[in-house]
Amino acid sequence: MIDIPQDFILHSPTVPFPDIELALEEPNGLIAIGGDLSTERLLDAYQQGIFPWYSEGEPVLWYSPNPRMVITKETLHVSKSLDKVLRSNRFEVRTNTNFEQVIHQCKDIKRKDQDSTWIDNDMVQAYIQLHHQGHAHSIEVYEGNQLAGGLYGVAIGKVFFGESMFSCASNASKVALVHLLKNTDYQLIDCQVENPHLKSLGAFNIERSAFVQQLRDLG
């Protein structure tokens, strides 16, 4: 049984997040429970290095894990096989032309060893609203006229907070990430927590305090 501090419970939209240095070690980074997914709440969260992550049927859970996985233009690793795909012109990459389909694909696609994703209908609607207001963006990868992969996330300044990616064709999500790093002005991509797939592309862990400092410098 997890002992949740009372200060972590967001009883109303005006209750602020606790200081992230108070985040739990187990589960790693849990900092608040409850509240809503309004644009104001979400932007406030991202500006502090906090993001929502919960399963359907649970209250909204907010996290700021330590360490934090990130990737930059300088650390991006493109394998020979991926470089061949990129040079083949097999895929066409577009930006912000089909945000809703991207987030629905991220929600619904079957993933290895997972029965479902953390993306519920409330989260879908919240991020679509963020997109309409210019805060959330998608990278879409097309093979012919079919959406083959992509990613979406939230942008604040020169930081892109990656939320989810999907692939219906081999390497499609990797192509989206490479495009995000090579063809945009973002200096830091937040990958949230360690992931072997992203680590193989050059993602690495940094201390939460260093991550927050970079948010202040680049946000």
C-alpha cells in the first residue's frame, strides 16, 4: 500500500502541484493525484517537468521521474540500416496534418506485452484541444497515402515533450523521431522514462534537477 501525502491530492483546479523534489521514489516520480486535464493544468505541469500517466479507470496520476530520459540532436544515433531507409525516400514525412489520427493510432495500436496503453478518451480529447491551441504537435510518416507511423507531444520553447509514437510499418516511428530532431528547432526531446528502443537511438538519462534546469533555459 502506497502512503500518499495529502499535499499530493489536487482537490480543485486552483491547487498547485507540490514541489517536484517531493516526488516519491516508488512509484518513481509520483507527485500528484487528481485534478483535470485542462489546457491550463497540462501546460503548468509540463513547464515544471511533470506529465500525466495513468490507466483507464484510475484518477489522473502526475509524474516527474528521476532520472529523466532525453535525446538531443547531438546524441542521435542513426544506424546504417535506418540511414538506408531515410535515403530510400520510401516514406513521406508531414507535420501537423493529421494529429487526431496519430493520437488515436497511439491509443489503439497493439503493443508487445501490453493489453492497452495509458491513453484514454479523456487524454485524447485533452491533447486534441492542446493541438488546436498550438501547444501539441504531430509528426506523421506516410507510405504512399497510408499513415504508417508517427509521434505526438507538447512543445514549450525549444523543448519537445514526447508523449507517444506508433509504427504500422518497420522503422516508421524511427523516421518520425529522426525528422523531429533533424528538421526542427527543438534542442531537447523529453522521452520521460528509460526505454530500450529510444536508448538505441541515442536517448540517455539525466538527473531530474538537470532536466528542470534545461527546461528553464530552453522553455
